[in-house]
Amino acid sequence: MRNVQQACHSLACPKGPPSPDVGDRPKKPRLFLQRFAEEKSGTVAAIFAMLTPIVFGIVGGAIDTGRWLATRDATLQAMDAAVLAAGRTMQMNGATLDEAIATARTYFDENKPGRLSREDVQFTVEENGTLVVSVSDSAVNTPFLSILGIRELPVTATSKAILAADGNAGTNIEISIMMDVTGSMCYPCRKIEDLKVAAKDLIDIVVWDDQSEYSSRVALAPFSEYVNVGSDYYRRVTKEDPSGTGNQRTCVAERVDNTFMYRDDWTNNRKRLRGYLGGGTCKTRQTIMPLSNDKDALKAHIDSLTTDGWTAGHLGVAWSWYTLSPNFNRLWPNRLDADADPYAHLDQTNTVTIGDSSYEVPKLKKIAVLMTDGVFNSHKNGVDSATQARELCDAMKAKKIEVYAVGFEVGDSGGAYDVMSYCASSDEHFYNAEDGNALRVAFRDIGLKISTLRLSE
């Protein structure tokens, strides 16, 4: 080496040490698959053969699981859309339960995912027509997991749409129910029983359990020839001692001063109502019931009603209004205090002013449900009952009270049909029930229209 280094003094000499012999170069590492292919031992091949299904199962399982999750979510979305569509159909169009289920099925079929290998989705309507339920027991095929013996993954889900007048709508609700308890409601007597069932159904729908944030209250206004306000309130609305004898001493008729006949003022003698005038029927148990959220008390009051007397329908309309009026509702708190705030139970920051402006209370809806089975044929002044009823309905609607009206076996024209259809806030607010089942459906539909529609957990 020294001789080589000494001899190389020209530019032709190589720079650096001489290259090592080719046979001395290090070998490059072989790839795993190359080494596996050259492997002569059968042990590695056997292990690989055993691991291959597991490896493919794990990788493929991730794919199958992703497909299953996407299909499950899409199925639940389709179910949600279907039950909401069914609920809306019942709420807005008065659909039967079968029609609601058919609507749900149509919506689901239009929105369901195509990956379902086995579809079993059922729809039912429960809770007196206020709950639409969808249950899935379907499945998705698993091409990869089937290697491990898992041939499908279940797609199980439940979706519910609830129609309920509850606080989720962010609104307080006050509802009055005018109830015809005249003699004709017992010809035959199944009619008064049909009314009781329908009214209690409505209460079940519109009075919710949790009243801590928003309240829903119902008042009852039964009528015949008079309206019985009961001994607690008679003096306050007439400014006189109970009159008459026996059961009639707490009955009231129209206004003394006709100037205020179609108004809800009550605070001085010129505006007061007339007490019992003699003649006619008004029984003790037929008293009004001020706004309440006590379902049991409301239902018990309804069950106590009996029938008798002629049809002073305008008085029923008037007291449906009065039980909603903030002017009269100063009489109805737990204590009889003329200065009591009728909205003290509402949990809100807005200041409430007693008087006409109180009809504009934020987050408060007032609704009257009027019901009769016959011609308005009794009055105590010179203006016939039907005319007075129309004027009172106009006055109520002017106060933005929403009015539903139900004629019960009144025919398809004239008389009570004309008055009820006139009083309703719109054509959609009027019902002409031909029998007891139709009456119950009408009250249920009113409850659903008042209600909010939402998905339930």
C-alpha cells in the first residue's frame, strides 16, 4: 500500500482508498414477502394460513361495522320522519289511526336505506291517539364478518312522536269547555255520557303533569236555561245576595244593562249579571268550574253533571269567555280577592296588567271549546239566544281567543249548525259530530291541534 501511495503523484491516481472486493459487499435486507416466498419451512405457511381469515375478518369487520352504523342511523332517521309525518297528519288533517299508520309507512318507504337485507319496521298509534311509535327489528348482511360466522348485524331501534300540549312548546295554555247539559242531552242519555268521555279525553291531552315552568289549565262552563256560578261567586258577579229558592239561588242570566251585554266587564252595578229570574231550571251540581290543572277534580266535576232544561246557548258561550277573561278571573284564584293577580301562577318576567291589555300576556294562549246538541231556544231579554251567541263569539275572537265549535247531532244546516260554524275561528275549527264516536274524535282532534308535536325519548 505504501508503494502505491508513493507512486501516485499524478492526477490519474484514484482519490481515497481502493474499493473493496465485490465479494466483500454487505447484502441488502429482503422484503418480508420475498423471504416468505423463499421460505422452505411449512410452519410459517401454516401459521399464515391460520391468520389470514382472522386478518381479513378484522379488516372486513371494520367495513361491515361502518356499513351497519350508517344503515342504523339512516333507518332511525327514516323512522323519525315517518312518525312525525303520521303525528302531523293526525294533528292537522284529523286522520284516523289507520290513515296515520299508512302515512308513516309511506314516509318510511320513501326514506329507508337500501342496505337493509331484512326489514321489519312496525308502526302503532297509542295513548289515545297521542303517541306514534315505530319499532325496527331489521338487519344488515355482513360479507366479511360472515367468515367468522357472523352473517348479519341487527338494526334495532325505536322512534316515538308524541302529541302533547306540554311545556316544551314554551307556552301557557288556558282552555274553557262549554258543555251542553240541557234536557235534549238525555234523549237518549248516551249523549251526555258521550260528552263526558270526550271532555275527559281532551283534559288528558291538554293538561300535562309538570306544571313547574309552563301551565295548562281548563275551565268548565255547563249551561242549560241558566248558568250556575255556585254560592262562592254568585254575590260577586251579581252584586246581590243569593236569590230564589232551592237549587236556583245561585243561577245567573244575561246582563242587567244591555250596553254591556257583549263585554266581559264586571266591576260596577251597571255591568253586573242578572241573578235567577224565576222559572226554568238550573241545578246545584251544574256549576261552572274555574280554571284548574287538577285532572282528577276536573273529571269528577264532569262526572257529576246531569241534564235538564232548555238551551240558552248564548249563556254557555258567555261563560266560556268569562272563565278565560282576566277581568273575571280575578274572582277565581284560591282566595276570593278582587285584587288578586290571575296570572300570579305564571313564571315569567313580563309585567302583567289587569284589563284588556292582559289578553296580550306573553306566552299565554286562550282557547274556547264550544259544544251543543240543539237549537238555542231560551233567553231572558228581547234578543234571541242565537243572535246573542254570535255577538259574544265575535267579541271573544276580537280578544284573540281561539274558538273551536262542535255541533253534536245537529244536522248539516240551520239552527245550531249555523251558530257553531259561525262561532268557530275557521272552517278547520268547526266539527259536526254525527254520533258519540265522532264527538270523541272531534274533542281528541282539538286536543291534538292545541298540542305540540315532538320526538319523544
